[in-house]
Amino acid sequence: MSEIRTATVLTHRRPAETGPAISTLLEIAREAGAVLRLDPEETRKHDLKPAPGLILDAPLQRDVDVCFALGGDGTILTALRTYAGTGVPVFGVNFGEIGFLSTIDRDEVEPGLRRAFAGQFEVLSLPGIELKGAGGSWLAVNDVSMHRQPGKRVADLAYAVGSNEIGRVRCDGLVVATPAGSTGYNLANGGPVMAWGVAGFVVSFIAPHSLTARALVVAPGDVLTVHNRSREEPVDVAVDGRPVGALVPAELIEARFVDGQGALAQIAGTTFYHRLREKFGRLASAP
């Protein structure tokens, strides 16, 4: 990793938790001769005042050297989408629950950030899912979920790969996940865990009203189409857990695998299987 001179900082919505880490980050950045850029929302959130090493109310700059994301996986996903396709690495500090995408935990802030400015980390390329429909287009780094609206009847969804319809399922919804996202909503659905580096994406169902609905791993070159077969009921669509619109009756939406979208920082020697054991093993053993 090359020398860090400029860095964007993004944090989650609880500034009292991340405030001390921001101070530590600024101190280490100053020592390294680097500048931190915080947008208007971050500037107000942390009540920051002009100081050496800070550029406040800064517009998004896509050619920074690194983006520090202090929060949970949602904050890290926001950073990855923000810098999708740029090659800017996202260095995540876990202030959330699981923090599967994080580079370091909150109790490693000072030594971890010093390693960051010393360039002592690797960069892992992550794929995404490009989603296109009548309502627009979006990029998901983790997953796309389509689920029935509260109080409405179950969803009636048909899914096809290319010109081949695979099936039609009455369910609460379905999830299309990247390998990085396969340990989230997809895992809760009983879908397979896909190791990082596997090319392709997985489709799994939320509470299917069927004995035969099974998760499907789709090849990277194939296009998945999801068609809302209901006559009356729309289904909500969320990208990386955030609502983006609805799939109305008779409408369809396409999902494509796109490589090289996210750049995730990780400490040398940290593997997907190490993360899997540490994050989910830790949860399993928690009181």
C-alpha cells in the first residue's frame, strides 16, 4: 500500500461511540503528515472545528488514498458503495455488532490505525450485484432483498436465469447475495456460505411456502431475472439493507454479477475462514 496523504472518514450514527477514535485518528494522521476529509454531515455530527490536518464540510473526493469507516457493517458497506470501482481501500473499524467486513475491532484502534498509515495492510477486491428495473439501477456490495410489504399477502415471485425460468415461489421474499453478503440475510435463510474469491452469487428464499424451493448459486456471466407474478401485491426492494423502491405487480428486475467493485482493507494473514471462525464462532459462544 502506498503512503496515505488524504483520507475520507465516515462514521455511524452514534458519535459518542466513535468520537474518541476520531481524535486518535486525527493525531496519527497529523504525525504521518496526512489530511482527513469529513463531509458536512460528519462535520456536524462530531461538532468539529477547523484544525490542522482536517478539511471540514468537504465534498466527496474520489481520489483519496483511503476511506476510514468507523461503525458496523452498514457503515462499511456505505463506504464500499461510495468508492465502488475507484480502487480506494476501505479500512473498517468495528463499532457495530458482528463487523464481518471490519479490518480491526474497536479495542485495536490505535495500533490498527498506525498499521494503516504505515501501509501494513492488504486490499481485497470484492464483487457487487448490479440491479436494474423500471424504478432505476443500483449497486449492492452485500445483497439485494425483495420482501412482501407489512400487512400484505405473501409474495409470488418467479425467477429465471437467462431465458430459462427456474421456478415460481410463494414466499415472504428472496435474497440475492454476493460472496461477501452470503454470511448475512442469505445465511439466515439457510443459503450456502460462499468464500470470498468465489465468482458468482446466490439466490435464497425468505420463508418459502414450498417443500422444494432451494437456494441457487448463479454463475458470474449469467443474468438473474426476478418477476413479480402477483396480480395486486408489490414487494419492497432493499439494497444492502436500505430500501430503494418496490417491484410492482407484473414488473421484473435484473441482477448481474460485476467484479472488482469494492476494495476492502484487511490485515495481512487475515483470511475469510479466519473471519468466519472469529465472528460467528464468537457469537455462538457468547452468553
